[in-house]
Amino acid sequence: MTTLRCFIGVQLSAEALNGLRGAQRELYQLARARRTSITNLEKGALSLPLVDLGEVALPALEAVEVTLDRISARHAPFSLVIEGVSAFPDEAQPEIIWAGLLDEAGRLTALQAALTAQLRRYDFPLAAGCYVPHIPLAGAPSGFGALALERRRLGRIRVDHIALFVPSRKRRGARFVPGLQRALTRRPQEITEPSDEALKAELDARLAEFNAQSAQREGPWPQPLRSTSDR
């Protein structure tokens, strides 16, 4: 079955990208002073990741679209400050270097948690763990040494949409590009959480439409996706 490596995230504005590029230049200068190297992400590859989906079968993208539709309607746009540079697994022995986000009101964390909960209702095998708001900047080699950058503000990011990022075949410098995008448009009226039965009915309808369209096309296609209750 054909699959795509995907994640859900937020595309960054030109203003945010300029501030992040400044941090990457500092990392490059630090690596040069230490006579080592660093692998900065290209400008077009910088984004704010929310949920790593891993390898997703094409029919299962219908469930991702339903999730984007529902969650985007339940959250309003907001802004965050990009501040400081840290790393995984820690700053003493960095492997993945990233820019931090000040999420004092917890709005980004709430958005990420809502996406995760909705996707798990569709049986996506998402990894457990605490979400750390961050924007990946670079990869550091073994022995790079501790990070020694002054903590400062790098800019702001406006979170007014969520997107499904898929592998790029054409755009130079970007491994993933945004495909499906949905604006955050919280409705003014009270929002009620749909039942599992309602969610299943909506997903089954979309899957039936997808399978019908696939059957009319030429060439090999994945087997029709079935809901979990039918397996």
C-alpha cells in the first residue's frame, strides 16, 4: 500500500523566518569557532511541527482532513514569541537544535493536544510523550559541545492555520511542504464535542467517496480503507 511520510504543523511567515535565520547564522559561527560543522535546515524547510504522523496510507488521509476541519473550527488564531535556542536531548550534548516558543497561555499546547486526541479516535498510532513547543533549526554532530548562545527574542509567529506537510518533489531546499491547510476559525457559538458515532459516520462517508473515486482511475491503487469496526 502506498504511504506518505507526513506531519501536521504551521507554516512560518517571512518575518519569523528572518529571525530564525539570524539564530542559524550564530550557530554556524559557533561551529566555525569550534572547528566543527553544523547542518542548518534550509529556509524553506523551517516550520512549527505539531503532530508527527509517520507513514500514512493514502486512504487514511481522509481521517487527517476530517481532523483538520474539526480542530480548526474549535480554535481561534493567536500569536507567540519565539525566544531562545535549546536542544534535544539537552543543551550539554545537543543533537537537534531548536528555537523555543513562549506559550504562557497554553494555547499552542491545547491545539496540539486536541489534534492528537482527535487522531487517536481514528486509531492513529501516535507516540506518547510531553509536547515541547519548538521550531527545529539544525542538526549537530557528536562532540559539538554545549550550546553557548545568549537567550534573546528571535521574533513572533502568528498561528492562524494548521497544515498537513507532505514530502516535496519540486521545491528546492524544503523536504516537506504544506498540502492541506485549514484556517483557525473558532465559531462564536458554543461548540459541542461530537460523539464517536458521529465521527465514524462522517469518516465512513468520506472514505466511501475516496474509494469510489479511486475505483474510477487507471493504474494500481491501494485497497479500500475500512473503518476499524469492520476489521
